[in-house]
Amino acid sequence: MTEAVAGAGNERPARGQLRAALIVESFALLSEKGMAGFSVAELARRLKVSTAAPYRHFRNREALLAVVAAQAADELTRTMETAASAAGPDPVDRLAATAGAYVRHVSDRGAGLDVIFARELRPLRDADLARAGRGLMTLLLDLARQAGHRDPSRALLLLEQLFCLAHGYITLDAADFLTFSRHSPEDVATRATDAATALLRGNAT
Amino acid sequence: MTEAVAGAGNERPARGQLRAALIVESFALLSEKGMAGFSVAELARRLKVSTAAPYRHFRNREALLAVVAAQAADELTRTMETAASAAGPDPVDRLAATAGAYVRHVSDRGAGLDVIFARELRPLRDADLARAGRGLMTLLLDLARQAGHRDPSRALLLLEQLFCLAHGYITLDAADFLTFSRHSPEDVATRATDAATALLRGNAT
DNA sequence: GTCTATAGAGCGATAGAC
DNA sequence: GTCTATCGCTCTATAGAC
């Protein structure tokens, strides 16, 4: 259904659909080039519109990225909720599954914590992005609490460990560091989940 | 002694010293802007030479970065050797200290595994960079072996976990994600070391 | 709402003077 | 070995036509 907006082969979007198409295609571009390599001009080229067209819908590059980041946070929250539910009743399994789901989701969609909490989007003080970011953190803190970390600052430290681990897998995979033993994106997610499980086990004792 | 080459306040380097000064200053620039934000023009500006001058010493941007990356790998190897020695006889402590030293070193120097094994430097097939990268991996595999992981492919997986964790701390710290509880760079290194210890503990059982 | 055209900036890299 | 000057490219963003 996203194809109805953006087109599988990047057909030019129907009139009035450019705003939505820009957001859809932004994820693909982020996934390929990362945040630093993201450009509005490239985005316009892919959608076969002029470089001026995007600026009818977003004040500037940052405003577009803020909308994308907010949507990324919402998506991520839903994906992790689902993964936690599917992982069964053990709260440690649920947390580990969340970390694995993070890796899978970000390697797929290209926008993770680095985009959602990006330094360069902070000055915007975008209300929707702030809301989405808080929603994500709330879910994570809740999962950590259920895993027995009732002290919030302890829970935060555990989450920090867990998501530094998961994010490291994404970053070093993108940098081709994991090429040694890498077979598929799914493979990386599996290894990240295993690592998360070990990390949680080590914190329990 | 590096100041003798680059100058504390970025004085223009003495004639014949530009090549060395370019390498020194590259670390500072990488540390501030990261690999994507690194530019030869900016480097020249900081050293108060023309934008053409660096190209007398390096064929292009990538050739310069390859030399920097090779030196970064050598430095990192030495730093980690030292940290492992200082950590005492327990091989698990030694590995954890290595991860912490990685975080400390990279947050200081700006060039970690992402630079050393960067995708964009791979096509160069630079012999010195390859040597330095192998040296780094050899040290790490050796430390993993001493920690009881005699199967090389098992050892590789453990190292992968450990350095994805450490690198995640660097990346998310750079993205300002750790701002919540962050006090100093040293603080981040300490937390990374704690996380590494937990991860190793979880792998032991 | 989209286009063409353009201003203005930064970068990589080269030519030729000194 | 360093300079000035310049080319060609990409990017962000705006003005004005349609």
C-alpha cells in the first residue's frame, strides 16, 4: 500500500501525493545513505520531481527529517511491542527480543535511535517528534521494569547497555565490519539477539 | 611532540612538515566531524595552507584517510595492549578493559573500527592499512583465545559482541543519546566497561 | 502544486606561476 | 613545496512563471 503512493519503481507520484511520497522515499534514502548522506535534492530526483517541489511541503531539510524521525519512532515502538508480545511471558526473553527487533527494523527502514534522537533535530523542538520519542522510551522503561529493574535509573542503565549493543551491530554492519561471518540481514539480527541474551544474563547475576 | 609538528593553536606548519601536520590534524577533524564530515578543504584551512597544498602529499582524500586509518589501527593496538596488561591476570578482566580502552581511545582520537575498516577505503587495497588492520584483529583474537575461547569462530563471535557493544557506546554518545546520565567522556568509558563485563559474564555461563 | 532558473556555498581536484 | 585561480560538481533554498 505504500507502493500506491511512491510507486515500486519510483514512478512520479500523483498530484497532491508528493508530501506522502517524500516521507516514504526518505526511509529508503536513509537506509542507503544514512543521515549524513541524506539530501533533499537526491530525494526529488528519485521521485522525478524538481528540486524545488519538496520545499512546497516542508520548510527545509530538517523539518522533513523531523517528520520522518517521528514516524520512525512510532513504527519502532509498534514493532518492539509486537516483538515483546511474541517473545512469550519471560521478561528477559522479551527484552532480548526487543533488541533483536530493533536491529531487524532499523536495518530494514534505515532510521533508528540515531535519527530519532539526532542532535541536529533537537533545536527544532518539534512537538510530534518529542511525543514519539517519549513514547518509545516509555515502552522500553516499562519492559525493563517488568524484567525486575524497579529502580528507574538502574533500568535506564540496562536499556543503555542493551541498545548500545543493538545499535553497535547496526553501525558496524553498515560499515561492513561484520562481513567476516555475515550471511544476511536476518543473520545479524539473530546474532544481536544472542548477544542481548548474554548481556541480560550477565546483568542478572 | 605532536605539537611540534602541528602547533597547539594550529600555527602554520614549517616547510616540509605539512605531510605530518595533515595527519595529526586529521585526527582532530575526524574527532569533531566524523568520517562523513571530514574534508580536505577544511583541513587545509585549519593548517592555514591553500586547499591545493594537501594534494602535493596525497593523491586524494581517500589516500590521506587510508594513512590516517592505518595509524589509527596501530595506535589502537598499542592502547589495547597496554590496557590489557594493566588489567591484571584475569583474562576476562583483560577483555573488558580492552573494550573500555576502545571507547576511551576513540572518543579521544575520533578514529575507530568504522574508519579502520571503512567501506570506502577498501577499494584502495592499501598494504599498510591492511597490515595494521590485521595486527589489530590478531591482538583481539589472541585476547579472546586467552579467555578460553579456543575455537576461532567462537572467539570471533565473542569479539563481535564485545566491540559492537563498545562501538555502540561511542556512536550513541556522539548522537547525544546518552545525554540523560552523561557527565564526562570518562564516564561513558566506565559504563562501557561495566557493560562489557556483564556481557562476558553472560557468555561464560 | 509543480516547474524552470538561479543564487550562493562547499568540496575535490587540477593547471600553472613562483 | 606552496600559492592563486579555476573548473565542475552537489547541495540548500528562493523567485517567479504557469
